[in-house]
Amino acid sequence: VFIMTDVIMVCSPSSLHVFLDKEKLICSICFDLQKDPVTIPCGHSYCLECIQNFWIGEEPKAPSCPQCRQNFTSRPVLVRNTILLQPTSSERSGTGPEHLVKATLKLQENICIRHDEVIKIFCRTDQKCICSLCSMDEHKGHDMVSAAAERAERQTKLGLDQQKVQQRILNLEEDLEVLQQAVEAINLSAEKTIKESQNLFKGLICLLEQKCSEVEQKVTSYQREEVRKVEELQEKMQHEITKLKKTEAELDQLSSTEDHLHFLNNYSSLSDLSICTDLPSFEQAQHCFDDALKAVSETREKLEETLRDQTTKILDIVDVFLPEDFRSREDFMKWIDG
């Protein structure tokens, strides 16, 4: 049986091919597949029970066809439709057209389309199945065996292939398990590295803060010492200014006296003035601060360079930790074993 759109081809025992519309398998009274299909004189077919009940319902009128309405003088003889009987029974039994199509197509695959002969030979030269006429025609002189013999030989090879596939599956499953372990190990190592790196960088930050505090204390201490020296000098100079102002007043008074003896007796003591020393240079203190700032700046540059170089090395180590590919399973297992 072949299904072609809405047409079904029925193969009768005598190999007569009759094409029927699929709709003709349906009873127009019950709208189901015809049960015990019978044909009336006008050519239409119905279920035996359906047409009988239909005519009973028409009494006392003359029996007629439900489709074409042709009237009959008396109830016609019902003829069993053997052509419709096979496809409808096949539909109901689950071996309907679809199943028949598959079976027929499979039979067609075993028939040589050139000679219409059953294919039973395998040509090893051309690696194809042929019929007996093909073996005496275009495949004459080729290496040929029966299809059954070739199947038996290949069946053995197929068993070996199955074993290889099964072994490959086992290997891959083992590799998957190892990979899962590798994933867990990588995750643990990464988490540990991140945690320890954070602790190390925190320690480095604490060290920098400590050194910053030490520099700050050193500079502050130097600042206080230098300020103390300046303040002492300021106090000394202020005392000297006060003393000089007093001497200036006495000199003014002496210069205006008319008593020569008084002038001469006091001038000697007033003229003995201490020579003021020059102010000390405080540029040294400023240079000290500049040098300290320069040293801190150089330390920062060296630290940045060291961190940059070491960070690059760390990232390079991480990049080459997992190779992009493995040439063989042995390479993979060596990498896993470290």
C-alpha cells in the first residue's frame, strides 16, 4: 500500500493495482471506516449494518442510495466489496497504509531497479549490493560474495567497533571525572591564591602605612628640633635688641651732655659694643625636607616598578597554567598529574 497525498494504492493478491480515494474508505452514513463494506447497484459503498438500518428507516418508501438518491424498486442485493475490505481492516488492526507503505518501501530497496531482480550479492570491488544479473553484466569479474557472507564478516568487525566505542566511552567518562576533579582543584587553588594574595597585599599596605608613619614621625621630629633652634635664636636676638635699644638711649643721652668729664668717663664703657654674629643659614633644613621627599618619590617609583614586573610574572604563570589543547590523552593525564 502506498500513500500519495489522499490516494491509497491497494495491492490485491493478483497484483492488480487499484487506486482509491481515501474518502471512499469512509462510510457516508456513520462517517467512520466501513465495517463489512458492501456495494449497492449504483456503485456506492457503505457499512453493511449502516445501509440496512438506513433502508429500514426509509420504510415504507422505496429504498434509495444515501448519496446519489437513486431509487430501487426493491431492496437490492448487497455485494461484499473485497477491494475495500482489505484496507479498512488493515486500518483498524493497526497495520494500515502507513505500515504497508514502510513494508513495501523496504521490499523495493531489495529489488534491483535495473533488472527487477532480488538483490542478494555484494560486490566488494565497487562496495555495493547487486543482483545476479548485475554480477554477470557490469560487475563481471569483480570480487563478489553473497550479501549474507559479507554481512557475517562485517558483523564481526561491527562487534569490534562496538567494543572500541564502548572503551572510548569509558575513557571519556574517566576523563570527565578527572576533569571534574581538576575543576575542583583549580577552584580551590584559585580561591586559596586569591585569599593569600589579599592577605599579602594587606600586609604590604600595612607595611607601607607603617613606613609612612615612621617617615612622618622622623620629619616631625626634625621639624620640632629645627623650630626649637630658631626659636632659641629668636629669643637671643630679641634680648640683644632690647639691650642695644638701652645702649642707644644712653648714647643719645651722652651725646647731648655738656659735661666733658662725664662724657669721657662713660663713653668708654658704652662704646664697648659686642659685635653681632651673622644669622645662621636655614637652607640646610629645607634641603633636608626636599631630600626626604625625593627619597619617598624614588621609593614609590621602585615599588611601582617591582609590583608591575611581579604582577606580570604572576599573570603569565596563571596564563600558562592550563594549556590550550593536548595532543594526546597521555599529555592530558601528565598535565593532571602535574
